[in-house]
Amino acid sequence: MNTLTHLGTVQLNTERLILKRISLNDSYTMFANFACDDKVSRYMSWDTFNNEKSVYKWLTEWQEEYKKLDTYYWGIFLKSNKEIIGTVYLFTECESSNVASISYCLGHDYWGNGYVCEAVKAIIDFAFNEIGFNRIEAYHADSNIQSAKVLQKVGMKKEGTLRQRCKTHIGYEDCTYYSILKDEYIND
């Protein structure tokens, strides 16, 4: 029995960030702030974009996805200048068990400022309290130590390692899995 209340990618606000849909008008800033950066894409499932036109094309395809209520893909925008600096994606892994996974990326120039933690915390709160997920998972390539720190800071617990789960610039890498449960989140 499905108990999730899908709402789509609605705007969320934090102290310093606006999490919202990415429009075609954001293609240049998205390219400039992180989509062109090998330091960012080396851990992602996508390759570095070569130009703003390729980002625009990709975003054009995403506009159709935004029409679906079970699509959750936010741009991370700074309140101070309204520029996109990264993304957060929440994906339903198992509808019948109310399980989601979360992934994110952030422009290299913005690392170390707590922006990803702030964004992910807001998404976790939304996922548990508004959509009704019971479990949220995430993983990182073992070479991506910064991502491990983010997952720990947002309250996720390490569960284990999947051997050669992802392919990065290094090659096939083991990935460490984390999760947080709704009752842990509520009681924390």
C-alpha cells in the first residue's frame, strides 16, 4: 500500500539557501559555477559539460521531468545573489517500502561553507514530514571523503560498503552506504 504523498519539486527555503526547480535561464550560471568543473563531476554519474549549450539542452529535458509529482530535483541557490551553486536529487528507491535515496553536488568554489549540509537537512525534513518516506539512503565513492563528512553531519549512519559500486575518474570504486530512518530523525 502506497502511503507517500508526492508533491513534486516545491521550493524550500533555509537560512542561506533557496532550493527550487532549475529553469532554462539558469543554464549559464549552472555551467559556470559547477557543471564545467572536473573537480565536481569526478564523483558524479555525469561527465563534465563542455559548454553552456549542452547544459541548456540537458535542462530542457529536465523540464518535462518536473511535471511529474514524484520528481524531486532542486537547484541550490544562494539567497545573497540568487545564483545556482549546486543540486540535490531525491529519488524514490522503493515506493512500497517508502525508501528514497539522495545525492547532491556543489560547485568547488562553494565547498567548506556548510551549504550542502544545510540543503540536505532541508530535503530530509521535507522527505520525512511532507512526503512520508521512512528511510533515506545515500552513498559516496570511497575517495570522496568530503561527502562522507556531509552524510555524517546530517545524521546519517554508516551501514556498509558495496564493492566497486560506482565508476569515477579513478575507475571502479567501492562505495560506502549511509541511511537515516524517520524515527531516528524525529527523536534526534
